[in-house]
Amino acid sequence: MILANENLFLIVIGLVWIIGAVMQDLHRREVDNIWNFSLIGVVLAYRGAVSVFGGNYWFVLNGLIGLGVFLLLGNLFYYSRLFAGGDAKLLIALGAVLPLSYDWVINLKIFGLFVLIFMLGGSVYSLFYSCFLIFGNWQGFSEQFVKHFRKYYRLFIFVLVLSIVWAIFSFFTGLAELMLISLVILLFPVLLVFSKAVEEGCLIKNVIWDKVTEGDWLHKDIKVGGKVIKSRWEGVSKKELEIIRKGKGNIMVKYGIPFTPGFLIGFIGILVLAKLGWF
């Protein structure tokens, strides 16, 4: 039972840290490294104390193993460019929290369901957040949507033909339920253009030089004092930030949709499933 007494502190501290990360992310579009790393320290210290006084060192070893598993997962998501640095570090920190059972079959089930719930829940949240952004930036979004629709119109034609062929194939083979795949095929170019339009029409902001922060994504390469600072996935480094803040004027910075609410959805989802007796 993952809601055992020794896990209650882990659950509470996990919720507190995730809520704090969400507040930082929504307010400043970043989560402090010290916030994520301190979660690891607090959780492992607690696990260590419980293990010493309880005489069962599997409680702290489980936390270390979970941390290792999520370290690999966080780096996988980061280097495949699914997560920004702050999101990846929060995921890694939660790896020390989530092994809530002494049975590793159950722990792996918790890990898998947590990732599934926060990815699905985060996707739904991101869609609603995107709609909110579009409402406040309709002109920019509509211009970019038309621009990218024209750019990818050949893809739309190809996908339309492919979906029609698939629908005909499904009908004549008697597998009508497979016709739903035609809708999925049609959605792909729509979602591609939608995401591009949201990104370039709603998430790129004109920022004063001294307001740029470490980790911000530059929309394009910039030149400051004869030095070129490139737009990279890793964002602006501390050294580059010092150079940028010596400049004047504005630069274009690309922001992402805050994804930390997805972690909160995933964590609450695991607690709900535990209450329903899944674990």
C-alpha cells in the first residue's frame, strides 16, 4: 500500500515542491535549480533517517534507485528536446519521491502511470493554455497560421489523399473501425501548423536586453559588441548573459508553454489511483 505512514511525508513534500515549481514557472517561466535540487536533498535525508531508525535500508535504497531511473528518463526527455532544463530536473527530483512501495513491480507501475498521466494531462492543459494565448494574440496567431498553412500545403494535400485511400481500404476490407485512423492522419498537419502558429505568433516576445535571464531561448542569433550569440536549445548561458546585458535595445526571446502543471496532474493522478486500490 503506497499510502502507508512512512510515505505520507514524501507525498506531502512532493506536492508542496510541485506546487512551488508551478508557481515559479507560471510567474517567471523558469524553475530555480536550487528548488529542484533541494527536493532531492530533503527526500533522501528523510528516507535515510527512516531507514536508520527503522532498520530497513531498502527505504533509502529505493529512493536512490528511483533517482537513478528518472535521471536517465529526464536526460532522455531533455536531449530529445521534449523538456526544457527545469522540467527535466523536476522530473529527476521526483524520482526520489515516487518509489512508494517495497515491491519494484508496483514501483515500475507507478513510474509508467505517472509518466503517462502527466504527459496526457500536460498535453490537454497545453492545448487549453494555447487557446488562452490565441485569445490574447489573435492577430499574430492568424497571420502565422496562414503563413504556415501555405508553407505546408503540399503536406496537407498528401495527407488528405493518404487518409482517403486509407478510408477506402478500411471500408472494402470490412474493418470500418480502422477508418478512425484517417482522422488521426488528417489531424497531423493541422496540429503541426497550429503548434507553429502558436509558437511564432504568441510565444515570441520583444524583451529589453537587461530583462533576459539565463536559459532564455533566443528567437534568432544576435550580435553584441562584435560577438555572435547563437540561438540554441540549451538557451542563454551565464557567460552569454553577461555579454547580452552590456547591450542596448530589445531582442526577440522565444518562451515555451509552462509544463510543470502536467507534473501536478500526474502526481495527483497517482494518488487518486492509489486511493482506488490500483497499488
